[in-house]
Amino acid sequence: MNPTPERDDDALLSELGEALRLYDQPPADVTAAAKELFTWRTVDAELAALTFDSLLDDEPAAVRSTAAAPRLLTFEADGIAVELEVEADPAAGRRLVGQVVPPRTGDLELVVGGRTARAPVDDIGRFVVDLPDEPQRIRLRLTVGARAISVVALV
Amino acid sequence: MDQREVAATVRRAAAGDHAAWDALVDGFGSMVWAVTSGYRLGRADTAEVVQTTWLRLVENLDRITQPEAVGAWLATTARREALRMVKLRGREIVTDDESRLSRDDVPGQFPDPEAHVLTADRDRRLWDAFERLPDRCRALLRLLMLVEPRYAEVAAALDMPIGSIGPTRARCLDRLRRLLGDEGGA
């Protein structure tokens, strides 16, 4: 009357798997979009990699972040870093303040949703752009010196 | 894909082979989706986290030091990207889910079982019981229901030692059984 626990567990897990299968597969559009992302490798800019995010890397998981500390992110491409700070001013809204290290002059495009904004990167590698109120995925394309660097961030 | 195939596929993708990339998405897509779905982020944010996870791999294809372990890398990345989204949305992070049964998510964010054809009543009751499990249990069971889950990936996804997967699995299934109203499981 009492089956071995392992076999019992295997049977229950497999039955659960059957019951949930319909709902637990990645939707086709999500899979298609993931495959499409590969083309980002071939766009005309180096894709910088996220190496630091204060949201995740700065504090123990148990501590809830407060609005007091600005969010800092670092992206790196070959020999060049892009440091970002998200400034939230209740009156002026959210801004992204950035620094290219080592400093390079140039300009940038910020793509949010379907919209593109442009801004200069000054002679010490700094830039400022406005952000939408709601956190979302943004893409920055920096043209500095002879390099074109692409940064994708959730800010 | 065995580990050698996985490593070779990562290298081919890094060399620009789009078909190899597609094979990675097909091979690990269910796992990434399962990890991300465990955070009850809602359909749009879950999809966003999945995209960001794959984008991180695109960014890092040239830098992956252990291509054979890309599954564990993806599992870790999916967990971190989900946590990032949770924090951005200002939601509470459940760290000790055995202590609470959270039902605080917005209903209807995933396909409502009622809206689909759930033929068997048994399936619906399993689904209901599953949804009442603590987050960590649901995350673990979701991963274990994948075809041939690799324990290294499960451990990476849940930030849990490999050695505690078995005991936790047993505890979670026991809990599920009790939620089902002790019919002896299967």
C-alpha cells in the first residue's frame, strides 16, 4: 500500500509535467525574438558587455535598495568602458549621465522603444540624455573616435 | 546536445554561425523560460528578462571561458536578470519562501488554465496545487520537469548546492501532495 517514496515522487513529477506542459513552454514569439538577437553581433557597432550594476552587485540580496543611492552601471568593450549613472530628480525626471573611459569625443544615439534621441559626447567623454519615467530597455550607440559601441541596458 | 556538442555550438555561434545560435536558443530556451517564469514577473517582463538573458549571451559569446557550461551560465544569467527586473519594479524579493505561501501576484498574467482546454479535472487540481507552492518549490519543480535537466544548471538557476536539490525536490513534492489533499500523489 505504501510505494517507495522515490517512485511515488517520480510519478507525481511526471504527472505534474504533463499537466503543466501546455503552459510552461516559451511562447513562439519569445523564441523567435531570441533567435533574432543574434543579428546584434553583426550590426555596425561593438556590443559592450555589462560588467557591473549597483542594483545587483553592490549590496546583499536581503537589503532592499532605497531611492537614495543612484544606480551605477559599467559596460565594457575591448579597451573601452562606458559608465552610466541613472539620476532621478522628482522635478526634472530621470536622466542618464555617462562617461566614456578613457575619454573620447563623439556623439550618441539613444533608442527607447521606437524613438531615437541624439546627444554629444563632450571632450572629456561625458554625456547626458533624458530617460523615460518608467524603467525599460534602452540602447545606446556611441560613436567615439574611430569606435562605434553599442550598449543595451535595462534602466 | 551533450557537453561537447554544446561547446562546439557555442564556438560556432561565436564565429558568426546563425544556425548554431538558433540551436542554442532551441536547446536552452525552455530552461531559460522556466527559470524566468519562477519570478512571477508577468508576461511582458518575463519575456523581457528572457530577451535580456539571450542578449547577455550575445554580448559575451567571445568571452565565455567554459563553453560546455553555457547552460549553467544561462541559468545564472536568467536568475540575475530576473532579480534585476524584480528590483527595478520595486517588488519584494522572496528569500525564505518556505516561510510563506505567496499568492500576491496579479492573476491572469499567465495563460489562465480555465481559458484553455484543461481536459482532466486532475490536471486543473494539479495546476492549482502547484500555483500554491512556495516560489522556490515552483522554480525547482519547473526546472526538474524539463527533459533531462542538468543538475549543474538547476543549481546555478536556483543558487543552490547540487547536493540539496534531491532533498528539496522531495520536500516540495511532499508539500504538493499535501496541497492536493493527500490522495497519495500519483
